[in-house]
Amino acid sequence: MANLTVMPLMQAIIAGNSAKVAEILSASPSLARQAIVKGATRQEASEFFFPEIAHYMYAGDTPLHAAAAAYRVDIAKELMKHGADVFARNRRGAQPLHYAADGGPEGPHWNPQAQAEMITFLISVGANPHLRDKSGVAPIHRAVRGRCPSAVQALLQGDADVSFRNNNGSTPLHLAVQNTGRGGSGSPESKACQREIIKILLAAGASLNAKNNEGKTVRQSIQGDWLHALIDVRDD
């Protein structure tokens, strides 16, 4: 029943319909804090996929998760006024900041500036850039894998640790020099963003000699001749 109540609000947020969001919150302010009880699973996924933002919604997601995924900063501010919880976690352990870090050049609706603004806002109201989800991934790892340089920069400006490790011991730079396996990851746009991310991380002090849990350094994790050429001209 909760899903039926909060889902119209989630849909209005994702569509960017601020007037509808305001109308719903005016009638039911508590919806700003409500989580959906049913979301995407392996068995049922399509019903909870929103093509407008190329994102799934999972059980435990709140309207603020939706606003973060859609980069709707003004709506996120309105939700916070109505008591939205920036620390809310879904069944996968993801907070809104994790969703704000999602995106990438292969997504037709990706908006780097709006994404960076959302990340900056969420951190300003207390979001923790070092919180790992249940898979051991922090927002900066998602931003790197998604090839979102503006998101990486915003997270670093929000005091994210440039050397923060995921559960496999990989630093953001480990992830930046490897293929993500995503569709479109080899496109010129994706490679350009990957190159920019590497430069951002190195400028922030990331080490090429950092080792993951398997003992592999960033240098040993590089995949692709063009990346070797980029890295080889730099000293750690």
C-alpha cells in the first residue's frame, strides 16, 4: 500500500514536475520521508525502471533517492524542508548520494552540471561521501565507474578521500584505469571522460603505486595502450 501512496510523488520528481511535487507534499508532507516497500528485483525489474533517468528504483528508496538520481536539486531542497532523510538507505545500502553519483556519457539524459550541483547540495546537508553500500562501494567509486568527471570533482571538493578503497581494496584510480564493462565504455566520449577523471584524481594526489587486496598496483591494473601512454608521461 505504501508503494501506491508514494509512487506518484516519485514519478513527479523524476519527471521534474515541480508543481505536482508541491501539490502532493502540501497534501501529505510525510511522503517526503516515506520509502517504497517494493522495488526492482531480478524477477521484477522493468516495472521499477525509469527510462527518463536510466535508473532502477529499489525497495527502501525514498523521494530523495529519486531526486538525487534525477539531479533535481530544487526538488531535493523542497523534500528536505519536509523532513526528507539524507541518510536513508535502500535494501542495497545505497543512500541518495550514491544515486547522485550515477550517470555517464552513454546516458542520453546525463547532465554533468546538475549532477555536480546535486552532489554538492547533499554533502552540504550532511551526506557522507565515505559511506559504502552493501557491495562495498562509495559514491566516488560509482562516479568513476560511470565516467562522471564533474561528479568526481564535486565529491573531492566535498572532502571525499581520493584514495578511499572499495571492498576489493581498489582506489578510485584503480577503477579509472580499467574498463568498466558497460556498454559504450569504449566510445570517444567515454574515453574523454575517463581521461579527465584520471587527471583529476592524479592532481588530487592519487597514487599510481597504491595496491588493491590482490596486491596489484594502479600501474599494473591499466587496461589499454592509450592509458599506458597517458600514465607513462607522469611521475607518481
